[in-house]
Amino acid sequence: MIFIQRERLLVNESNRLHRQIEFIREIDKLKHVLRQSLLMDASRQENDAEHTWHIAMMGMIMLEHAVEPGLDLKVVLKMLLIHDIVEIDAGDTFAYDESGHVDKFQREQLAANRIFGLLPDDQRDELISLWLEFEAGDTMESRYAASIDRLQPLLHNYYTSGAAWQRHGVRSSQVLARITKMAISVPALYDYAVWLVGDAVAKGYLAE
Amino acid sequence: MIFIQRERLLVNESNRLHRQIEFIREIDKLKHVLRQSLLMDASRQENDAEHTWHIAMMGMIMLEHAVEPGLDLKVVLKMLLIHDIVEIDAGDTFAYDESGHVDKFQREQLAANRIFGLLPDDQRDELISLWLEFEAGDTMESRYAASIDRLQPLLHNYYTSGAAWQRHGVRSSQVLARITKMAISVPALYDYAVWLVGDAVAKGYLAE
């Protein structure tokens, strides 16, 4: 009887591990999802996995600029690490592509169900919930995470002389509209971002 | 007087921010450091930034397999996120390159001082200390982080039919020696890794 219980436990455990490994294999595909941003040396487009590592680092380094008290960095890091995984199925929607945003959430929700659904149920639920929290932006962790996610491509655009902005004919008013929400969570970084936009216009990287 | 103090504060703050931005720009170079592992679809070599994102995800997902109680996931994630940044200067040393390991630590220590040294002093000290903790492997967080860092390339090798193993003439005894330490932190994952190695030999992916 004890032996049977142990066998059952092993099967259950190995089933959890099996699902976790399948998920880990599947998300390797994020390394193939290309973004519009170029790397800082303008040599090629960035992919989502690289972008995600970079913003997780920024989330760590920039924490002191968050003004909402008691922010949980562990939650922020988890949220940042998983927030683009849905793009394996749904693709990267360029920030200023209005038509691409029409059914973006619907496409991404299907993707979340499929990809996070590879995991054991409790982990699936946790990751879907973290992803929805990021999308809704109603908590201080999600506001901070989203602010960092907006600042990073701005830096990449600025330091590649506006490569992606020019390619897509983006104007400064569009960039400013996109970063407004940063003011609540990280006002110092918002001020810096507004300065970057102004300087990008002055340098001719970005249309007024 | 109050005005002068405010000015001084702004300068100090902007100096911190300036150093943080310089660091964030510099670490973009991790996206150019190629590893020996191929992506799961064998299309190209993986880079360090992608690898780091992947192991941070694994660190999150595999936590239940860590047997040492009270592991701090936030510390693990920070450690994983920064552990390969030194390779921007020191390069990726292939796990089974014995001559490359002779001066590895010395090269990496110089790199840590230069790259983390771009940050404000308190953040430089924190990141160097996290990196040294990872390298020493004396804490449960560093043992868990290192275990995950060993499992990931094993999965990539297994699922690319041993591409990097074959290219470098690696034998199963070398792979087994490299994963031994996993047994302390994550015995279930160690058992799984040993099974993968055995199966890789049986399938002809890896020399006995």
C-alpha cells in the first residue's frame, strides 16, 4: 500500500516535471520574436528574450526611482520575465501600430492560455494572473514594470539616432503620449524620458 | 539656502541616474556574446542575454524542486540576471575548455570591477557581491542558481541531438562531473539530468 502511494507520488511528480520541461522548451521560441528596436550598436533588431532580460536588469537597477512605497521587486521581476511570452503566438505589435492593437488583447489571451497552459495548473494560474496584472496596470508593481518596459525602447531609439522612429514615421507627440503613465510610478525617470524625447527632436532623430 | 540644497540634490540625483543609464547602455553588449549552445530549433547559437532570460524563467518555474528550505527567490533571480555580465569583457568560456578556465576567474574579476563599476558605488558593491556569491557557491541561493545554469545547456544539447557536445568531442563522464553539484540543491532535477545524459548516450547524441 505504501509502495503504491509512493508510485503514485512519483508519477504525479514526474508529470509536474514533464509539464515544466515542456514549457521551458516552448518558451525558447521567444528568442525568435523580433522587435522593431535595434540593439544599441544598430547592428540588428532586438528579440523579445534579450529585451526581457534587459528590462529585468533595469527593474533591479531603477527601483529607487519608484515613488509608490513598499514595491515588491520579486513580483516586478516575475512580471517582467513573463510579460512578452504571449508574443510567441501573437507576435510583437509595434507600439505605434494602431490597427495591430485592435485585436491585440484577444490574440494575446489565447496565447496565454495555450503557452502558460503547458505548466501544472497552479503555475499556469499564477503566470496568467501575473500577465493580466501587468496588462491591467492597476497595481504599483505593474505600473513600475510597465514604466521600465516603456523606457527601454526609448533608450534604444535614442542611442540608435531614432532608427525605428524614422522607419515608421513616428512623431514626438506619439512617444510622449506613450510614456505619460511613467509620471505616476517613476516621476524622475518620466522627466528624464521627456528630456530624451525633446533632445531627440532637437538632434533630428524624431519628427516634432 | 534651501534652493542651493535642492540644486545639490538634483546634481547628485542626476549623477546617480547618469551612471545607471551608462550601465544599462553598456550591458546591451551581452546580446553579442555567443555561447556554444544552439537554440532548441538548432537554427543558430544562443547569446548570453537570451540564455540569462531563459534561466531566470527556469529559476521561477523549478523552485519547488529546491530542497534547502527558505530559499529567497528574489536573490536567486538577481544573481541569475547578473551572473554572465562579466562575459562582456571576459568572453564565454566553454564549460569543457580546460585551458580557458586557467585564468577565467581573474579575467572575470577585472570585468566585474569595470562593468559593475559604472554604477553608483552602493549598487556596484551589491552586484559584485552577488556575482562573487554565485561564483563561490556557498549559499543555498547560489547552489540553486548554479544548478539551473547547468541544467539549461544540458536541455539545449539534448534537444539539438548533442550539437555542441559533438562539435567539441565532449564525453558523458565530463557532463556528469559538471552536474554533480545539482544533487545537493535539486536532487529531483539531478536525477532527471542524469537520465537525460544516459538517454543522450543511448541515442548517440553524446559519446560514452
